[in-house]
Amino acid sequence: MSTIILGINAYHGDSAACLIKDGKIIAACEEERLNRVKHYAGFPSLAIQTCLKQTNLKLKDINYIGISKDPKVHLLNKIFYSLTHGWQFSKLINSRLRNASHMKNICQTMEQTLSEKLSPQTKVHYVEHHLAHLGSAFFVSPFNEAAILSVDGFGDFVSTKSAYGRNNSITTLNEIGFPHSLGIFYTAMTQFLGFPNYGDEYKVMALAAYGEPRFESSFKKIIKLDFKKGFHLNLDYFTHHSKGIEMNWENGYPTLSSCYSQKMIEEFGPSRLAHEAITQHHKDLASSVQKTFETAYFHLINLLYRKTYSQNLCLAGGCAFNSVANGKIREFSPFQNIFIQPAAGDAGTALGAAFYIQHQILSQARQYEMKQTYLGPEYSSEEIETAVQSFGFNFTKLDDPELIKQTAQALKDGKIIGWFQGKMEFGPRALGNRSLLADPRRNEAREWLNQKIKLREDFRPFAPSVMKEEVDEYFEDAQSDFFMTRVFKIKKDKQKLIPAVTHVDGTGRLQVVEQESNPKFWSLLNEFKKLTGIGILLNTSFNENEPIVCSPKEALDCFRRTQFDYLVIGNFFIEREKNHAEQQEELCHSGVTKK
């Protein structure tokens, strides 16, 4: 008889659901993709419903539910800290009590929102936040044994946990508790630099390449490294420990109150407002923040190596999204083999909670390796055609070979393509199924995407998707990274060939594409290589200041309101219809007039 486990991340940023059957992922989805609220922090009812629908299962079929939070863990520490900080933590404690009440009633909420009943035999396990992170990384990695590290803001009153994994078990080695956190440090400086939204840290990482780390010595006063725990913060520069982090879950979108203190302003000058221009001072601050983070990150990693002497490292937690630092791990530590959970943030804890039950609690042998993230909803040709017709677009339906040829030719001609295929990716990266694609040889493609389609800051780079067979030709010392979790140096003589995906510091956030894992996307890269000699495409997420598109309707709506040239959705090839002014301009250029 099969064992079916539902893992969920609920009432926390990036709520999500994951189903595993007999130790293998059969579906996974983030709630934001379905309700269209970025980083949604409520209950993942639509994600659960979608996972069940994908797999033809009902709530009654679920044997175990894993929830990636345990309100009881570190309870004494929470109570002590609350008592010693009195009224200043009242708001925080009230929000935590409400959250704990939600968690207690989670099965009831699930049954009510899905209008189904769980089996009386279904068992529920609350998995501590960082154990879920650790499980999400190790239990789906290619390693039988490995050092494991989870680093983020906070979860269950802990910011950092290290462990050693062997076969189907994880043993905790060390943890760093509230109020010390690398994630909070990076968040505070992200806010200080004028990026206030939840999840904006990646903007600081991108901006860092434009500056020099001239404030690094000042930051040594703010993060202090040690050889016992790993690091501690100079709390004079922060406010989260004294007044608490006020969290707002209004409409399901998480927001955080400011985390930096007046002393940070005294040290580095006025904080930047979101609408203010970015100066060289801000770029240098970003560079210093990134360099300081890397120093502490590598320190933790090297401490972990000295406890395990493993050659294998698994990473998760929000800080594991720092792809710039991840690309340097082999240079600055003895670890040679690295697996980073592609959904390293809190959405991935849904996956981790499920696998923690499968292996740590049920002691089942491992049999699954995560080689791809195409785990979300998929739409039939009939569903796509119905959606296309409802929008009134003219389309051509092509077989795969002709579709690939026409798409590759359009890309060669400088067109920007919306590429919507197969199952949606799980995690924050578009990896070739919900992507906007462009010719990496054309620098103007990057500017057009930033200014006209993505509507985002011009300093943010775009990633290269590369045929596996081409990686060594273009990248220095790059491991096969299928998930865009690491940045690597592009060879100097190749940078001028692919300027649209080469960051200002000569690097690129690599996605390796294998024919086995995504044959259609690989075929497109291969056809583009036949036309241009380069098996690389610029790949960015298919969206416009919103969650990545999930359904055909969302793809078509994004196509209608933005300015990319073609939409390739399933086997339907759709060219943007020119408006009257554009037609007249073309006719004028050709010497023809039309009334």
C-alpha cells in the first residue's frame, strides 16, 4: 500500500504545498501562482487543491500531513525573551499566538476550504522550521552523506541550523537563535538601501556588482564572527530584538517593519527612500553588505566542514538564494560537491516537511533525487486553444519540429518570446517552462526587457540558460547547476559574444539544460545553436511585477498588456498583432500609403 504525504508551509511567507508518494514528489505548487498575491502568507488552500487534482487524489487518501512549523519548539526561550522585554513585544506575541491558533486548527481549515474530509487515520506532524529546510536539501540531494546548512531570517526562533545527514537521517550539530541572524542583517540593509518589499534582498545582491566594498571594515563592528556558534550581531544597529519585527499579513502579502536602528544611520548616513536615485554611495554600501555576508557565510560553511569533514554540502533557507556567494563556495571552502534546494526559501519547507516524515520519522529508505522542478500544473492542448480563442488572437498550430524552428528563427531575428510549456516550475526560478526568452548576443534585449516588459531596475541582470554540452565552452570552473542557484564567471573571450546575459562583473547565473530533463527547451537551444553557433538563451521569468504566470489565461493576459513579440504556448505560435499606428509606420517606411 502506498504512503502519501502532504507537506505544507502555511501562515508564513511563500505558503505552498507538496505531495509525495512512496518517497517521490508527485506535485508541488506555491499559493502565489494561483491566487496571484506575491509571497502569499496565508493558508495554501489552492495549492493543496491543485496538487490533489494533478494527482487524482482526495484528502481522504493522505496518510500524513507535515507542517513546516512547530509552535512548541523553543517555547521556553520565547517566553523568557518576551518576559524580559515586556510591553515592547506585546504585538509580536499576539501575532504569534494568533499564528499558533491557526496552526492548531489547520486540519479543520483544510477540510472547510476544500469541502472534503481527511481520513480519521491521517496523522499530523509539526516539523520545526529549520529541520524542514534541512530535509528539503539533503533528502532530495544526490548524496548518501553530507554536511547540511540552513540559514535564513528566523523560523521557530532560530536563524541558522547545521547538521550532518547520512542515508535517511539528519543529526543536528549547531544552531543560532534569536536575535542573531544573517538573514535579518541582509534584510535590514536591504531596507536601508531603499528596497522595502518582502523578498527584495536579491536587488542588493545585483547592485553590489556596481560598487566597491569600501565599508567592509565598518561592517566588522556589526557582524562579529566566532568559532563557537559562528557569529553574533552587534544589536545596537538593529531594532528587531528590542521592539520586535512587526509582521503584517494583510491580504496575504507579508510585510516587515524596519529592522535597522538610528545607529546604522549615524554610521552610514541617511537611509535611501524608495523613490530616490541610487548613488555610488549606495552601490558601495551594497557591495560591502554582500562582501560582509559572504565572509560570515563562508565562515559558517567552514566551521561545518571542520565538524563533518564531508566533501558534500547541502544548503537551504532564504540565504541560500544568494547565488553570488554560492558560486564561490568551492573557492573559499573545502567542499567540492554542492546541492542547493531550488526552492530554498520558505516554499521549500513544504517539500522538506514531507520528506522529513518519510525518512526521519518513518525511517523509509531514500529513492528520489531532485533533478528538475517541473512539478506544478500542466494544461492540455484543448485547454490552451480554448483560452487563446477567448482572447481573440490569431494563431498557428505547429508540430514540435516546426514550432522549434520558427521560435529559434524569431529569437535570432531579435524577437522576445513568451515561452509557456508543460508543467509549471516549483520555486522562484523560471527554468524553461514559464519563461521570457531572448537572444543573448543582443545587449538591447536586456534594456528592452527591463524598461518595457519587466518594468524593473536597470542594474538587475538576466540569466543564461545553456545547453549542458556548451557549459565548459563559456563558463569557468562551473558545475552543472540546473536550478540557477549559483553565479559563475563567464570566460573573458566569451563575454562579448553574450553581453545580454553577462553581468557587469563578468558573471552569469547559470542554468544548465539537459535533454533528458526538458527535451523541448533543450531542442530550442540546440536549434538556436544551429542558427547562431551559440547554444545559450537569455531566460527570465514570464511575468510583469506579479507572480510567474501559471495558467494559459495569465500568459495570454501578460502578452496582451506588455510588449514582447511572440507567445509560444504549447504548440500554438502567436504573433503580436500590430495596431493601426504601427501598420501605418511600416507602410510609410516601405513607400506605400494606405487610407
